[in-house]
Amino acid sequence: MKRMFAGPWWLGVFALAACGESIGPTRVSVTVGPATVQKLVGGSFSFRAIVKDAAGNVLAGHTVAWTTSNSAVATVVSTHTGTDSTTALVKGVGPGTANVTAAADGQSGSAAITVVPPALAFTTNRDGNDQIYVVDAAGTDVLNLSHNAADDDWPSWSPDGSKIAFHSDRDGNFEVYVMNADGTGAVNVTNNPAWDDVDPLWSPDGSKIAFTTTRDGNDEVYVMNADGTGLVNLSNNPAKDYADGWSPDGSKILFETNRDGNWEVYAMHADGTLPVNLTNNPALDALANWSPDGSKIAFDTDRDGNFEVYLMNPDGTGLVDLTNSGTNEAFPAWSPDGSKIAFGTDRDGNDEVYVMNADGTGPVNLTHNPAFDGYTVAWRGTGVAHAASPLRVHRQARR
């Protein structure tokens, strides 16, 4: 019988390799967590990747390459390799969903980040001074926009959502500023040595800003072009008048005044003519805000012994107490579609931002923070400006 030649041992190794058997390094696994995250545009989150060998042992300090599937939604800002894992700081760039992937030795794991635009801006002192924050519609994420050692208050979105007007004492006295929606590019548009240039309110077409000022010696409602030019005194009254809100068509402006001996909500034409008392009540009525369709006005009043958010028709009739909580509610602000009203409340023992349905049902706490949240509340503009106005019983030093 013919003898078979076995050949050298290494031929068998090559044969096994040709059949697909791996003789290289042990295959690793990569996991990324958490699996899903939602962040605001401009917000950041740290993802964590763990690399393990086939036996499930963590490979400490293993090199990991991080990427995102859509750089227009999210980008990797920085990475750090620790003793048991690697982290990547990922920043939300624009609305959408992107995969965040960590790869090592030909293997990878991924997580998903959903980036959403802010729904509301509000004032909070959670950093020790008043700052302007934004929050998403669900209250899952907040972001500080103003980042300044001064007090920044009273945000008002431009109708297209690209700008935010606010007032700040960063120059030594309160002035009206306009910044980009991401908090950059703040510009002083009033530049006046008067103590108060405050409470900015964008007109529905974005061309004007109404505000309150003491430059004439008492509080008056002024209007100016969005760049700060063309100032006009609208209220022109020896009493105190504070700007509240525009009608959706821009033809009228709501304001609060003590010209009748107590605080009432008035409406006047956008040129300052024909002021009309809408509330006519001995209580304190303030913080008026028109609904997007023009059919209702939300306002704040203490006519029941505490501050509640009420609704009325544009002529002052049809009063309805929306909050009816027995605590203090203030700063009502309509959502762009008119289905919701945001407001500040101390019903949880400290001031928080809540959102409720326009009929007062379904109140939800958005901020959940022990700090003072909800000093002012404003919805992001999507065609109509929606901004809050001041409640004078809070922080009277402002006045």
C-alpha cells in the first residue's frame, strides 16, 4: 500500500485558517450606554463604552474609536480612556436622531441620541444668580443660555425662534439685550443710563420690541425697532405702566397700570392710542398674554386671595379661573399652537415651571428643581412671539 506523506505540522495550521478558523487575537465585544438619550440642541452627554474579551473580562484601557452617524445632529467633542471604560462627550448640533458608535478590533457597539429644540425659556437662580435657561417640552433636559455673573431675566423669543430678547444688569443698570437662540452674540439694544429698560416683548412680525422703561422718570411702555432704533413712548402717563403682550395681529398691546389706583390690565392700540381697562377689579390684575388665535387673554390676579391664572375674552368678559389651586401661580404663556399654557407656581413648596392644557387640566412640572424656577416663562417662537411679563409682588427691588 502506498504510504501517505503527512507533511509538516504547520500545513495543518494553514489549512485550518483557510477553512475560516481564527487563530488571531480573541474576538472582543463592545457595549455603549445608555442605549438611548434625549438632549437639547447645544446640550452634551457623556456616553460610556466597555470592551470585553470572549470570556467576558473587561479589557482595561482598550483603544476605542468613536463616531456619530450624522454630524448635523451630533458630534463627538472629546474622549477619555479610564481604567475600565472609555467615554465620549457628544454634543447635540441640530434636531434629529443619530447613532453614537464605539469600535474596537473590528467590533462595535452603538447607542442613539435624539436631539430636540427647546420648547420654553425661563429664568432661574439655580446657579446663584438669575440666568436664562431653556427646557424641552417634556422637561427632560435644561440648558443655561446666558452664562453671566449678572442677573439675566425676562426672555422673549423672536417669532421665528432665532433670537431671544431679555434684560440684564451686566452693564451696571438694566438694559434690553438680544442674543442668538443658542445664547451667543448678546447685543445691548437700549443703551440708556435709566435704571430700568426691561420686560422686552417681540411684535408678531419680529420688527418691533415693546418694553418698559423709567427713562422719563416713571415706568412707561415704549416700542422700538428690533435693532434698538426708533423709540416711541406709547403709554405716556404719569402712572406706572408695564408692557405685557401683543395681540396676534400686532394691532394692540396689553399692559398693566396703576392709573386707576390699583393694578389693572389694559389694552391699547399699537400706536398707544385708545387705552381700555379690561379687568376693572379692585384686585391686582397683571401679566396679561393674548392667545395665538386672539380669542382669549390669560392673566394673573389675586382676586381670590392668592394669585391664580385666569382667562378672559378680549373685551374682559367671560372670566375663568384656570389654576384654582390655593397656591400662587403667575407668568402665563401660551404655546404657539394655543393648546398649552406654561406658568410659574409654588404649589410644590418652591417655584417651578408647569405646563397645563389651555382649559387648566393636566398640569405637569417641567423643572423639578429646588431653586427658584419660573420667574418668567416664554415659549420658543414659531411664528408668533409669546413672552411673559413681570408679577410685581415678586422681587420688588426690580422696581
